[in-house]
Amino acid sequence: MIFEYAQDARLFVTLPSGTMLTRARHQAKKGQFRTAADLGPPPKTLAKANRMSPPGIVVFYASEESATALAEVADQAGTFAVGVFETLRDATILDLTNLPPVPSIFWEIPDSMEYDPRPRRRFLQEVESDISRPIARDDKIHIEYVPTQIVAEYLRTVKTVDGRQVDGVRYRSTRRAGGSSIVLFADQDNVVLPPELRGDYYGLKQDRWLELRKVSNRAVSKDRVADWALNAPRW
């Protein structure tokens, strides 16, 4: 149902090759996050439950702005490693940040329209709202994530758009008003690694379409964290 509704609203768009996406990680006192292996998606054994992925399912959460990437992960003051990844091919994504409005109940349906679009658009808005809600940052199992995890798994494994697999979902940032985040259905086999980190079977994986281009360290203050919390979108 969501697939047909999203197609009808023209919400499947192309994320063009060359798009820059940012990820951030809290920089531990011991060791430094510097490589694509450090800053890319985690191995399956470390993949925790999240809004769009159950435990053990690896995806690539990122943001389109560094400030949003930091806001999404910074619960406390500290130093954060910020990695900028470039997409190396076009990707098909479901864009939930630009939903069409729901017409007024007084709006008259044109004779040329085969159905009332209002129920479909309300449904899409509810899905987007659930995906964009703040998440609990703990290791507990949260059954409230199950509906959005099912949506993501359905898009990732079942559906295609014009013969192309769906590669991800864009949604509103939960921590920074006006920002957007993206979840890509990509794991470590989709990331370009430097030669010194390539294992024996590295060359067998052909669809490596995320490449780390830049790494920097950013200091985040307590005031900055408090400001993000104060001005976060409200649900």
C-alpha cells in the first residue's frame, strides 16, 4: 500500500551520483575514527535496533548537512569524528521530506481524478511522522520501531521502481529543524575501502558505491547540545 501511494505522489526520486552525505561518531579517548571502516556502516554483529532497522540488519544512516549529522548523534559534549561520503552512482530513494498537502474537506474532487487523494496523503504523512520521531538511545528492544522497520525492509527487499531497487529513504531530522537525514540500504560491502583494509574477498563485491572523501574532528559544547534539544522539531 505505501509503495503504491508513494508512487502516486511521485515520492520516489533520484539521489544523484556525486551526492555528499555526512556521518558523525563520538570520538573515544582511545583510538581515532579515520577510515571508511570506522565511519561507515557497522558490521552485522554490532548493528543495533534503530528506527528503520532491527538488530543485525545493517543500513547506512547519514545526513545531508554536517550540522544535522552532529545534532543527530550528539547527546553530550565532546569531540566527534565527521566523515563525508560521496555516492558513486545514482540511487533511488523514497523522499518523505516533500509530501504533497492533504486537500481540505471542502475541496471538490475533479471528475478526471479516479479517487479521493486525501486518505492516501494522510497515510503517507502518518508514516513520515512515525519515521521522523525521536528515538530512544539505549540498547532496549522498542516495539514502537517495528512498523517503520517493516516499511524499510519491504522497500529494501521487495519493491523496485522502473526496474531499479529502492536504495533508501529521506526523512526529516528529529534533532535539527529544517534538516534532513537519509537511511541507505547499504552495508560494508557497499563501501570503498583503502587498499590496506581490503580483505581477500574484497574484489568479489561489485556494488561499492559509497566512498569516504573527507574526515574531520568537531568539538561540540554543552551549550550546543542544549540548543539542539531546545529547538528540536516537536511531535
